[in-house]
Amino acid sequence: MRILLVEDHQELAETVADVLRSEGMAVDVALDGQAALDRAAVNDYDVIVLDRDLPGVPGDEVCRSLAAGASPARVLMLTAAGSVEDRVDGLELGADDYLPKPFAFTELVARIRAVCRRCGPPLPAILGCADLRLDPARRTAIRAGRRLALSPKEFAVLEYLMAAGGRIVPAEELLERVWDEAADPFTATVKVTVGRLRAKLGGPPLIDTVRAGGYRMGRP
């Protein structure tokens, strides 16, 4: 899940970004409306968390531009104004959900996941492959009754591969969807992370490497 967080208060933006990254999300941050539009034009985001009160290009205009450009990203709008009229206005601009400030981080995470589920075909609540079970909501992965101690990035890679349903996932796609814009495309980041994940999954192996292709979940 790749997220664009648009928030002009840098300290709050960094705190929220850290929370979302701890949940396995890839997060890019924009501190103003124009930067948000620039990033949305070159990156594919699942969800854009958009503060309505932005300097320069306001959040309303960002939301309107995204809707007019048929952006596939879902928009979760944030604002300190929490009246019914404000929520209705935000939704009519094209936002998919609306969350007033102040908010609980747990609710923000839950709303992002709920909005993101609308981006593609529905997935089962529990993902499975052979004797491996992954629960995205509870952030747990269990194989043969053994709970796996995965880092947020390892969990995100595993979730993405399992959600692909056996499709070959190129390393470039994993880098784009699981890491943020700070990731160096010329490093072995994906290969190293998949290697650590394989070690934690144990045998028999569940992740196949497809030569000149990428990775896919297999069934031993």
C-alpha cells in the first residue's frame, strides 16, 4: 500500500508518516498542495491523505484536480473543521472519506485500510498459502502454528505477494508499491528483504524467484 500524506505541519506530518510506516505502508510526504499535485502526477498512490487547510494550493483544489484528472488514488480528507456541512463539502469535492482533527492514529490507519480495499478486487480477510496464514488487519503471520516475527517491510512484501494470488510480481513493482520515493532503485533492497523473509518463513520454501521476472508465492 503506497500512501501520499499531504500535511503542512511538518512535525505532525513526520509523526503520522512514522505511524503509517510502522503499519507496513510506504509513505511519501508533501507539505503543500502543489507538491502533492506534482507527486500524484508521477507516482501511483493507493490512498492520498489530504489536509484540507493547506498553504498555496488549498486542499479543496487539490481534491478537485485529482477528481478531474481521474486519479485512481482514493482521497481521505483531514480537517480541523468537523461540522456536518464541512464533511459533506469535502465528499462532494471528490473525497472518498473524511476524518476531522484531532484524530486517533488507530482510526486513521483503519480508515486508510478501508478506503484502500475499494481500490481493487475484494480480498479475503485472511490470506493463505499452503500452511501460511496472514491477517492484514491484526498484522500477524502464522506458519504451521508458529507466529512469525516480521519487520513492517517484510510483512508488507509478504502481504503484497500473497495478495497477488500467484501472479509473478517484478522486483520493480515491489519497490514501487512497498517502498517510498526515498528508496534507491539501483540497490538490492528488494532482494535483501525477500531473502530475510524467506529465512523467517522457513521450509519448505513458499516464495519462488522467477528468472528475469520477479517473485511469486508458490505451494510446496
